[in-house]
Amino acid sequence: MPELNFSIFMKTILIADDDPMMAKLLEFNLRKAGYTVLVCREGLSVCERARTEHPDLIMLDVMLPGRTGLELVHDIKADPALMAIPVVIVTSEGKGSTQDELLAAGAANVYTKPFSPTMLLERVRQLLGETSASTAKK
């Protein structure tokens, strides 16, 4: 009997963060929760990678080399191929005006570092239309 590939049922999340430690933390927690994770270290490749890889959710830092998170939210929401993908921002920029700009541009949520990985994961599940139990590690 052929081996079944269950990875086709897994949701994919694209992370863009130039901080290797933050990217690893996010990647670890999301993989542990059962997601496929793609990582970009700069902003210039995010939209192209999203067009070719078709992630279910995009997670951005605000301060990225090449394109900022705010610029990328504008780019994503203006692109018919990407506009339906939820965008979550994870940033050290704690200013209310920055958060307001990101939300006005189309970000679903803005999380300021440090943040609760559990709360972030719960919001990811909500945005992807999942319940906590559906992505819990078996």
C-alpha cells in the first residue's frame, strides 16, 4: 500500500523576519503546532515567494531590509493574487501610530515583542479557520 502524504493537508505560513532568533522561535512554535513554515530574511522576496508558494498566512516583522512590513502589507493587499492572505505583524515597534497604520493597511493583527506565543498561535488558528484541537500535535 502506498504511503499517504498528509503534508498536503497542512497549512503553510510564510515568515519574514531578519532576526534569526525570532524567525527560529516563530518557526519552531508553528512547526510544533503542525504548520509548514517558509522563512524569508528580507522584504524584497516576500511577495514573489508568496505568489509561488501560496501560503495560507503571512507573518511579517516591520523592520525588514529591502521592504518594510508596512510597505509589504500595502503590496500584499494591492495584489489580487495575494490580497486574501491574512497578514500578522510581529514587531518591536510598539508605537500606537505604527500599529494603527499597519491595521489600516490591512494587517489582521499586530503583536509587539515580547509577545505570548500561545496567544499568537491561537490567533493564527482563528485566522486560518481552525479550532485549537484541529492543529494540536497528536
